Amino acid sequence: MKIYPEPAFFLRGEGELEIRPLILPLFHGSAGSGFESMVSTLIGRFCQEELKPLCSESAARGKMSCSLHLDPQFVPDQISSRFLRDEAFSLTAGPDGIRIVSASRNGLLHGVNTLLEIFRTEAYAGKVPAFSIQDAPAVPVRGVHLYLPSREDIPFFRRFVSRFLAPLHFNTVFIEVGGGMHFDRHPEINRGWEKFARWVFEHHARPGGPDGRFQDSAHAELAGGAFLEKDEVRSLAEWTRSCGLEVIPEIPSLTHAYYLIAGHREIAELPEALWPDAYCSSNPLSREILFDVMDEYIEAIRPGMIHIGHDEWRAPALCPKCRNRAPDLFAEDVCAIHRQLADRNIRTAMWADGLLPIGDGTSTWTCIDSIPNDILLLHWGWQFGDFLDRLSARGFQMILGNFNAQMTDAEWEKNMADPNMLGAEISSWVGMNRNRFAVDGTVWQMLYGANYLWRGHKLRLEDADVMVSELLPQIAGSLEETPSPSCCRGTISSPVDLSSVLNVGSLVKSDVMEWAVDSLKPGFRKWRNVNWVVPDPWQYGNKKCVLAARPSLSIRQGKNAARSIFSEAISFDSETFPEKIRIPLARKVKGLLFFHFASKSGLRKNMPYQTVDEPDPLEWCSRIGCYRICHVSGAEEVIDLHFGLNIDDFKSFYGDRSKFPLLDAPAAVRVDSLSGFPAGAIGGLEWRNPRPDDEVVWVEMTAVSNPADTFPVLSALSTLE
């Protein structure tokens, strides 16, 4: 049974329980009607939208009892004092039902989310052993930063919050909103924002300032470069809170203010810029417009805290009114906004770099004693280091912004030992949609960082590899509107016989075939409930995989069937490979699972910091081939293979890089290797059949010419029925 983040205490009990939908919980203790309604809605939504489709038909008809106990006297005897014992919970599950106990409502919610994630992850197996868990978080603030989604990505945003962030025990979402909502008082800001975003998308770049001055990042992907209606923003905030996460809108002010200035150039700090990035803090109209915008967001979101930005003031105090007054102007702007929000009982958060004597803060940091110390500070440099004592001594509470889980445990412990350090947030700076998240590495960073925030330490990369390979298939499936067949109980899988099309033998290695595929240990394998087979070359004429390649391309291939891990012991012939290979199937299927990898890593690139600086991920991730699936009715589907999006190289694995693609090929599993070869990973691309009653006649694998001459290699294929 897989539980992530790791629980502090886990004990396996006797017996098993079948995973079934839950009866709406019975509450004990005065949790409050609002909380009880929220939890009941959370559980009911999970059972109806997620669990029921994952369960077998017979299991879906049953019900399990669940009781929640709010007990102020609850003492977690298995939880050490280094964890937040006031948020601790006990979760016991057995054949007689499920019981969750905590001294706080937050603790009960942690227990509920843990239970739902266990059911979500293990539904394909149908049963889990009886168990008992005691658990608690390491830090109070466990956050992420996201852009407001575009209208078409609202369903993905909802699933991402409820099925990914909440189960990982994140409890805070900083949503950058900018010009992404329709303003009743200032529709001209919306028009200016759309015009600005179009310019960014057309030029694939942030705008430069006068004389090529370096300006702020554009953030044009926010809301897809458009804007949502106020009711849509309100609904997103309510949904996020219903999943147990606090919503903190980030309304960029002073800097990253393209959206305000695009509709009001008269407030620009540098009006001669093509697209000014900062407003003039000496101009009273600047804050007048900003406060109107804030009031409309407050009306829609009803936040308890607002993040006001104030990072990266690139060209401070350059206009005649402001010259040489950067520290004073920075403090005046922060204090004025702080007063405005305090009058509305809203706390202020901001980036800390303007108060630190490094980078862009060198112009403003001397104003620190003029800044109210009840502001929550986020440091975007991942850690405060030598500045921690300076800020803490002045009473500022802090969290690590743009948190990167690559820091060491010693660094984490040093930061979190300060009582004013509350936790961290992990940032996404790309459009809120599946493709950009897959290529940018957002999912990997949040998965890997969640254990730090909950447990207080990170996993070893090799353990993280195993964890991700076990959990990501369910996560990727749950982010779809309907569950993946491989995640569902009752799905039957069968390996497809590839013997008639195998064409890659032992020890193929050249400028085009980078991997010695003899490192793939042959034999039967089981991934979740999917059966697959790596062919044994002894049985199939020394052939193990299927390669489609550019016509006329030749690859040196071993022709001697004698097994050896030493290339010198094998004679080679140069062979050409077909551009298209047809695999017969002739059966009805719910889906197919392709276990595959790319023939080389020549196209490996890191996505830029902001993907608007480059083409869409589907263009950025070069197309190296496709699968064409033909039905008996004549209908066809095509699955394009984009390197770095749904197919990757063999040696690559999650922990090998900070960028983590393959949200669309999540069944990547570390494969055993023969002696003398490193372990690798094969990606599993799952295709859902939109016509399950229409027999699939054949699957055609096709290579597509590309600059790096890398092509798809199929190691195994399994049907899902």
C-alpha cells in the first residue's frame, strides 16, 4: 500500500477491506455545520466523480461507514513534538469501518485527504490491508503558486487542486490574478491586458525597456492572456477552499504591473517604454487604480490575505519626481497598500527581495525599518541564508518562496529552526494547463517537495523515482475528466505478441541508436494491474524491440545470436529499418499501453523559465513519430509522439533532472538491467479507446524525420480490456 507523503506512523492490521464508496461521514464533536458540510461535499464528490468509476461494478454498489471525531483531548502518542501536534490525526481502517480522530478541524481534514488518496491510489487493486496511521505536518504553510487559469483550463485547475494538491497536504494556493478578471470599474485594463498578451505571444519574448533595458517577466499566460468573469473567479476560489486550501490572490503592484499600465500609460514609471513594467509610485493615480482593482478582487475572492508582489523593481526611481528616492518610495507604496488592506481586515504578503541587500533590493533595502512587520515575506531565492536573522529579529514571519526541494536536509533544518519561518511555497510560472505543466516540471517539483513540507525531509532521488513511478499513473489519470482504464478495478490486460515485427537486436549502438538495448532484461512484468512482456531475444532470432526510422537510415546491428555483453564478441551488419511498422491486433479494447522510449537523447532541452518565450510545448517537443490505430469500421486515431512530452530517452528518469516531463506517459518504470549496463526507464503511454465496441484491427508505428534523427522504439504493448 502506497502512502505519500510518508506518514509518521503506520501499522498494518489484520484482515483487509474492500474499497467501496463511503457513506457520508458521521461527525462526533462540535466541528461546526460549515466544516461538516465542506467535508461531506468533499467525500461525496470524490465517491461519485472518482471512486465509483474506478471500482468494479459490484464494489460500487456497496457502501463503507466512516466516522470523524473532533476530540480536544486527543493526544497523538506516536507523533514527536517536532511536528504540529495540534494538526495531528489518527486514521484507522478495517472491515468494520473507518475512524478519523483529531483535536482540530485541520487535523480531521488531513485524515480525510489521506484516506481519499489511499482509496484513489489503490482502487485498481480493489482491496487494502487494514491499517492504522498517526500523522501530522512539519510546517504550517505548505503552498504553491499558480496563475489564474484560462477559461478552457478551469476544469483542469479544479482537478489539479482537488486531486493533486489536496492529497499531497498542500494547504495554501497563491493565485496570481493580475489582469485576469473582468473589472467593472476599469474595463480598459482588460482591453489593455489582452493587447499586451497578444504582443508577447506573437513575439515569444518579454518586452524590453528603453535602450534595451531588462524588464520584468511578462506573465502573459495568466488566464490565457485574456480574463475570466467575476463569477468564474469566485467559483474557483470557493472550490479551492472547499478542498481545504487557503486562497491568497497575488495582485502584482509597483512591479510586474504591465496589466495596469497597458490600460493606463499615464501611470508608467518609464512611459517611453514600449510596454512599461512598473507604475510611478509618486503618481497618486497609480494607487487609486490599484485599489479599485484590489476591491473588485476582494469582492470576488473574499481573501484573508493578499500578496502584493513588489519584487524585481528593475528601474527604481528614474522619473524626475522620483529620482534618488527609491527606498522612501518603496516603503511609502508598501505602507499605503498595507493600510488599505488592513482597513478591510486583510493581511499583506509580499516578496522579500526589496528588503535584502542583494540583486534588485540593493536600491531599496535600507527602508526595512519603515515596513510593517506583520507582513508575511516570501523570498524568491529559495532560502534566506544569511538574511534569516536580519528579518526574524525585526519580527517578520517568512516562508521560502519558489521553493526548490533540491536543498539539503541541513539547509532545510537551519531555515525551519527559526520560529518565524512558517514553511514554503513551490512556484509554477507557466500557463495553468496539462501540457505546459508536463514539460515545465511543475508536477515533479510539487511531488518531490511535498514530502519536505509534510514530513520535514526529502526523499533520496532513487526513492523518489520509485515513488513517482508508482503514484504518477493514478495522478495523471485523475487529472483527466474520466479515469484511465489502467487505474480501474476490473481492467484485464494482455501482452500483445510482437514477434512478427521485432527488428532490433542485442547491442545496437550508433549515432542514431544510443542505447544498448541488451540492458533490457527480458521476461514477464506486472505494472499495477497491467501485464507486459519484454521479448527474450533467445526465442526471437536475437530480436528484442521494434524500431521505426527514417528511410535509408542504417544502424549497425549484432547478427550473432550468441549472448554477450561485450560488443567485441559480436559481429555486426548495417541494417535499414522501415519507416512504418504494422502490428496486427484484431480485438476490442478499452485502451492500449505502449511501453516505449526514444532511440537517443539528442533533442533534450530544458524548457525556458517562461514558455511564452518559446513556441507551444507541442512545437517545442519535437515530433519523432506516431501511432496510427485503425478500427474495423475504418475509423482511425493518431497519437503523435513528442520527445519530452509523451516519450523520452531510455536512460532518463525522474530524479535525473529537475525538469520532469511525461505527464502524458506516466507509467515510466525503472527496468532491471543485465550485468554491465545501467538501469533505465521505459515510458508507458496509455491510449483510451473512444470506440471500445469497435474492434481495433491493427496499430501502425511510424517514424517522422526530425533534426536529431531520434525515433520511437517499442519494447512492449499491452491491451486493456
